[in-house]
Amino acid sequence: MLGQHVERYLSLRATLGYKLRDTRRELNTYTRLARSRGEEFIMNETAAAWANSAPSPNARSEKMKKLILFAKFLHAEDERHQVPFFENYRYRYVRPLPYIYSPAEISALLAASAGLKKQRPERRRMYSVLLGLIAVTGLRVSEALNLTFADIEEGGVLRIRQAKHDKPRLVPLHPTALAEVNQYLSVRRRWSFDHDYLFTARTGAPLSHKTLHCTFLTLLKIAGIAPGRARRPRIHDLRHTFATRALETAPADRKGIAEHFVGLSTYLGHADIKATYWYLEATPELMQEMASVSEKFVGGAL
């Protein structure tokens, strides 16, 4: 019975434009637990046991949020469905400060691909091009991995189709970046696979995030980047670095700063410009620079 309710609930929310793959998976695990306990209604005790099986406070909070929305939907129809109390699972996620790569570190990271001894030369180049592309465009890792031949348009523009928040966008490439990509494509086109993704695993399948992550850790070691840092730099930090460097070049006048922010937010594919503002508070040096500009505003120097 609960399983049928899950499908009905997800169908309704899907008509409102929600993508609910994670929600489907989570609610299905709850219904299996409820079924094993012989329950046809959402019960607080079962909900607590289900949520507490998650490995971290954040994961427990996210699981409970999904279940509570479902429980409220059912409770409105039948009060025998209990709505769990969320306060015990409230968790405020604090985004970790990004690692901002220096230009020298990015160069060393890309050059480190030559040290991947178990990879063929053309695959070493693939990793260099992939990471370089993320570094110079600020693409999300998933966006880069989803690129296909059809996504490279005439004039060196990337069409990002499978973007976060369903916000497709166009990302122009600098001529130097386009030249590197085209060189790689001349090799990639010789690989006969049953897909047209740009970046591939050795098996011929599209390159997975897991494989890229493992290779990236090796590249960090070869390049000698932040070896003693407890929290290792991430691939995603290349996107943070791109955004930070772009903000550092913002014009000094009020109108120019506003236009710069809007342009960068669009380029990065942010659903809300507040996501772009986060880069200010995430980088102390950038905050200091912006504070200096603000003082000039107040003092009438700008």
C-alpha cells in the first residue's frame, strides 16, 4: 500500500517540475522497512529507525526532510499516517572553505598527467584536457563529464545541456582552450565506442566521477599540491578557483561590479545570484578587496 502511495506522490510532484530520483530511492527504502514491520501507515518509531541508519547528521536530516513531506501528503488524506517531528533532525550544513589553486598549481596539476604511468599517452592527455577545461570555464564536474561531440558548437562554444537546476547555458571557450580541445578531439574521434561522450574510461564506457576522482588524487600527489592538508583539494575547487579569480577582476565602479556579478552568475549556471555571492565570503582575500572598494564608495572616491 505504501509503495502505491509513493508512486502517486512522486507523480504529482513530477508534474510540478521536480526531479525526484533521490526521493524515490529513499522513500522506497522506507516502505521496505515498514513492510518488514507489517505497517501500512507511516509511524514515528519506524521513521526514526530509518533515518538513524544514515551515516551522518546531514544525511539523517536530508532523509527525514524527504519523508516528512511525504508524510504530510498522506496525513492530509488519512490521519493514521504520523508526521515525524523534524526538530530532532535539524542540521545546518556548513560549506567547507574551498581550496583556491594558484596558477602554478593548476599548471603543475595538468602537467602531472604525464606521470600517469599506467595510462596510454592519449589518455594522459585526456585527463589534462578535462581538468584544464574545468579550470578555465568553471564547469561543474558532472557537466564536463556529460559533454558530447554535439555539445561543441561552431565558434568554440560549449552547450551545457545536462546542467544543475535544468538551466542549460552556452559557455564560450577562449581560443587557446579551444585549440587544446580540438587537438584532443582529433584523437578522440579515432576511438570507436558506442557513445559520443568526449571523456571515456579505459573500458570504453563514459568516464565516471569515481574514476576521475581516483585519478585526481594521484595527480595531486604527483604535482605535490598541499601534501600535508587534512582535507584534500577537490576537483570542484577548480570551479571555485575560476569564480574567485573572475571576481578579483571585477571593475571598481558600482555599476561595473553589479554587471560583473550577473555575468559571472549566468556563466556559472547559478540558479540564484546568492550562490555567486558565496564566493566573496568564502575567500578572505576577496572579502578584504571588496571591503576596500566599499570604503571608497562610502568615502566618495568612486
